Amino acid sequence: MKVIWLGQAGLLFETENIKIVIDPYLSNACYKHNPANDRRMPVEKRFLDIDVDIYAVTHCHSDHLDPETMPYYLDRENSVLFLGPTSVWESAKKQGGNNQYVMFNRRTTWTYRGIKLTAVKAEHSDPHAIGIILDDGDKKYYITGDTLYNETIFEDVPDDIYAVFLPINGAGNNMNMADAARFAKRTGAQKVIPLHWGLFDSIDPKEFVCGNKTIPQIYQQIDL
């Protein structure tokens, strides 16, 4: 599985048979609501030209459900499978098109081309927020979405996670670095990838103390 960090919490998962984007934020929409959230890295537009098979969103905040990124993926001739919890499903399906919009709430699963996706609990200011377990039949990848540390989350998480992708910014109801390190250890993941830093802030991920971390580079494949 090839995984590319799109910045903030956005990820592109890709094999020869499937392309999946999760929480892509490829605009500067947040700046319009809060000038402090002016993106520090320009959008690399080649990622907006991709025909994706699955577009999944973990919650309703605009750096995850980006109103300016959605049309690039959903207003195409090809059919896209959109997965999102109740808080995003209504607004996303207004994009229409030849797409399938699935209400993807906690403990819901959807299997497509051999990839099984499962929605798991997240503890965030959007009460419908989810994390996503992506199981390609070989490895399980856990994308937490925005979340705080909450023990009940682990009721939904299998004990054989290969890689976990989690926030470390400690703002907006996200884990700080200390809690993210505890969370990562609790999952038992072999690989830990810190996200949600660098686009709106000057956070240094090298300060994230976690022995099995891999620091991603924006728009590059993550070494997994």
C-alpha cells in the first residue's frame, strides 16, 4: 500500500487497483473563516486531478470536509464512493453526480475491491466524528481523524494495527504530543505517523517523543 501525506490530516492510499483519499484539504478555505489559518504550504494541484475510487471524511470541520476540495473529486464522470458520518453525509451528497453517498457512522463497515473500511469512535467536538480502520487484507491502517485520548475508543480498535495516523497539535480538541504518544502505544501499532501539524502552525514533530514514529513530508510517500 502506497500512502502519501496531503498535509494537515489528508492522506492518499493507493494500490494498482484503488485510490482512496481521506480528509483531503487542498484549498485555503479555512483562511476565509479565520485568517490565522492561512496555509503555509501551497496546494499541489496534481492531487486534485486524480480520479479517486473512495473519498472518505472523518468529521464536519472544513479542514477535513473541505467545500472547495470536494467538487474536484465528486464532480466527475466516474462514480466515487463517498463515506462520511451523519454530520458530513447531508452536505456531501448535495454534490450529486454519479456517486454513491454512504452514511458511515461508528462501527459501520464497507468493503470495496478487497479493501475493508470500518468506522470507529473518535472523541471530538463533532459528536459524529469517526476514525477509520483501513484493512487491505495484509495490514491494518488506523486513521484516527481528529480526536482526544479516550479509553472507550479502544473498544473499536483491533489489536493488530500496523500503522496509526494521529493528530499531535494539541488544539481544537485534538491530542497533544504526550497524549498522542500514549494513544499510539495503546494501539500497539508498529508504525506511528504524526499528522495535523505544519500547515497552520510552527509545531516541530521532532518533539513528538515516540520510538516508532515516522515523520511524514507533505506530498511525499510515507516510508512504511
